[in-house]
Amino acid sequence: MGDNRDEVADLEARARAGEWLKTGPVAVLLGLGRTKVHMLVKQGVIGHRKIPGAPQKPQRECNPKDVLRLLEERRREFHGESEDPS
């Protein structure tokens, strides 16, 4: 597998610009599997909207605010960053 830092940076920039992303790119951005992202969508952790005209499989776009919130949480968790500096 190649280095995906550029792809992750691009996806983060798109989310920060307010773009709703499909679940596949969200999985890449968050470093999760697609199944986990689908589970978070079903649980309501990530808000979504259905993509019109997707007849066979329901395709969804994820709310960028929720995606960025989860990204920040994961960064704090994995990098030991705390909101409280004391």
C-alpha cells in the first residue's frame, strides 16, 4: 500500500470546505474500514444524506462537520493530545 498522506490531506481540505463525502473517502480520511463507517452512519454518529439516483445500493454522503469532529477525536486519541493542557 502506498503513502496516502496527500489523499488524506485532500479529503480533509474538502471536508473543511463543507463538502459532503461518500463513505469510502470518509473511511480513508478517518483510517477506518468502510464497514465501520457504515456502522457509524447507521448509529447516527455520522450524519448523512442519501445520494439521489442510486437505485441498487443506497449510497450516502457524510456530514463534513461530523467527519471532522471524529477526525479531531481520533487525532487526540492517537497522538495523546488533550483539550485540557493542565
